[in-house]
Amino acid sequence: MTLATENRQKIIQLVEQLPEESLTEVIELLNTLHQRDSQTKTMPSDNAEEKLLQIIHRKISQEEQARLDYLRQLNENGDDMTTAEYQELLAFVSRIEKEDAERVSAIFQLAQIREVDPLSLITKFAPQKRGDRAIR
């Protein structure tokens, strides 16, 4: 049995042991990994940096940021939140975490293309002011 086959079987066993509510997160993670892998293989080198930079510089709109700030404030103050508001906050957090993971992946891919230390790119692309970040 090859190492790849053993790893796949181990993944299947772990997934089967997860609670039902975690399966959505697993699917999202696997889709992200699959998309990243597909992009890496199919991306022409001329366009690669531009596409990676788009991912790195992507951020939520001002309207979305304002809504997120409002929902976070409600939650942090212990104010009454409706179920819909709480679900909206969770969806924002999930989306931002996913985009942050994609951003980190893009930085590492760009570092490989440019043949530089990823830390130098992380420093270069880190938000310079509080307003540049989705969650503070």
C-alpha cells in the first residue's frame, strides 16, 4: 500500500469520526485546497503573480465592514442578538477566516514564484492601519 493510499484511508477514518456539524467545515477546507491546487497547476506564469496579488489584496467592502463591526459590537456588549444576526456574524467570520487562509496560501505561492522568503512578503503585505483589516 502506498503512502498516498494510507493517507487517504486515514483521512476517511477521521472524517467518519467527526460530528455532523463539522462536515461543512471539512468540505470548505477540502474545496479550498482543491481550488488552490488547481490554480497552481493551471495558472500561466505570466498571470500567476497578478492573480495571487488579487487574492492577497482582497478585502471586504466598507458596507460589509460596517455591518460586521455592528454585529461584533452587539455580540461583545452582550446585547440581544437575533438568531439571524448571530448566524450572519458566524458567516462573516467563516468567510473571513477562509479568505485569510487563501491569502496566506497566495503569499507562500508568490514567495515561491519570486524566490523570496515568505516572511518578507507577509511583512510587505500586512495591513498598515487598523481599517485595512476585516476583523480587529
